[in-house]
Amino acid sequence: MKWRIYGIRQRWLVPFLLFGLCIAGLTSVYATAQIPENLIYEGETYPLLSTPLEEYFPDESKRPEFYPLSSACWRGYIGNWEIKNRTLFLKNLYYETIDPEKRDNPNIRYPDYIKKVKIPLDYVFPKGTQSPVEATWFSGVLRFPIGERMRYVHMGFASIHKKERYLTIEKGKVVADRTIDNTGKGATRSTPDLQWVALAREPIIDDGDWTDARLLNLSSDKETIKTRGILFLAHKDKRPAELWIPRSPQTEAVHIPLHQISETNVPPPGSHVEIWLQLDEKGQKNMVSKIRALEPGETIHHPDFKVEDLKK
């Protein structure tokens, strides 16, 4: 069976990414590459490819109104963050705007006519809040590059770097720290997957009896294959549900339509899942007989996957 290939929207993990995810991988959410946050960690300053402040707002109605200067920063602000004693702090917020006097000067070019304007912390937090603010509201993954960029992607935080670091945060505290080399085995793993795996406190061995979805080949209606991906449910326009495998530095995204799910206890959209998949009697539709949500640490990209196998 020939699978259609293209990228789609990522799961709730997108705020940390692209995202990956990803994926969720994601990732997607922005049609333009986004200006990163800033993170000071271990004495170095990094571009932070995550937006931990977004998790402070329980829903859109509680989010203050920010004013993005351009499509390169839809969130409308840039945060300066620091990790001290394994604790994440927000130091300050600012937004970028145009200095009209400099812009009208023909001798001054972009970005020299852009100025930074400080946003008072009590515009977001309770009145009188002082810097720094301990990010106790945030649990998730922080991602930042520590190597040169290998591929630019004009969407969100989806560009790929040679090495990337993933910090797992629980209520503002660093509980895990992992570095991924995207030129080695990490080159076939997507950002949403790496972020999901990083949520586990300890790495787990996850090389069970399941097939990497990028290698799927359902040859008969009697064959059942166990595989993994990110789940999206049926749309109102009656398009089928789908299993999404985000792209990685060496593989493209894969989209697999799911025409029927027999399982009644279906995980919510955007979940990383394992499914039992087979073709219907006519060999035309993908049927799911069983589905389960993956635990943090369980990957959707099989450790034994090899790019060469795609050519077979």
C-alpha cells in the first residue's frame, strides 16, 4: 500500500516545540519561522525553542492581549529565562516594535530600526510581581540547539540543528537533561517524539514487537500490524481519522488514514498511540482493532529503523 505523505498539525505538546512534536512533531501552528525565547543555562545563553509562558494561561480567555509586530512572533512577546539551581525562572518580557524615526531614515536598515519595549511582569502576573518569577506553573520539555543549523524550516521552531538539548521540567524544576545528536541515530527521529520521550524521568528500552509506521506495507486483509504514531480523530467533513508520523532530519512526514476504530476507549486527539492495524476485506481501508496511549518515554520511531529500509 502506498501512503500519502504531508505534514499536519501537532498535539498539545506544540508549545514546547514546533514542535516537533513533531510533533507532534508536531508541531502545524505557525506558517512562519518564529523568533525564539532566550535561555541562560550553565553560564551560556541559548535560543529557546519552547514557550513556557503559554502554559501559565489555563485557556485563551485568561491570556493577556499581546501585539505581535509580525508573523515571525505570533505570541506577541519574547521571554528571557534562566535556570539556576535546577529551577526555571522568567527574568523579564519584552516585545519588538518599529522606531518610526529610525525607519524613516534612509541610512538605517532593518533590523536596526526595531526597538525592544519592556512588558511589566504584572501585566501577566499579580500586581507587584518582581523579577525573577519562578516558573512553578510549567511542566514539560524545553528544547534548545547547541550545534549549527543543518536545515531551515519556515514554520514555527521546526528548523533542524546538529545537536539539540532537551530539559524535562516538572513544576519549574529540571528533572532530566538529554542531548540528541541529529547527525547520528537522532537523524531519523522527529522533534515531537524526542520531546515525548524526554518527559520520562529515566530513559527506557523500547524496542518491542511493533513496526515503524514509515515502513508499513499491509499486504493482505488478514495481516494485523502493530505500529505507532500521533493520533488525530475524524473531521466534521467526514474525512477519516489519521495516524501522523512527523518528519525527521532524514525522513519525510507520513499520513495514514484510519477509516474505522473498533476500540471504544480512544485516547484524545494528539495522543502518541500504539495501534493494531489491518486492511478491510476489500483491501482498501485501514481498520484499527485496538489502540492504547503511549506512556512518556515510549517512542513512535522504532530504535531499529534504518533509512536504507525505505528503499527496499
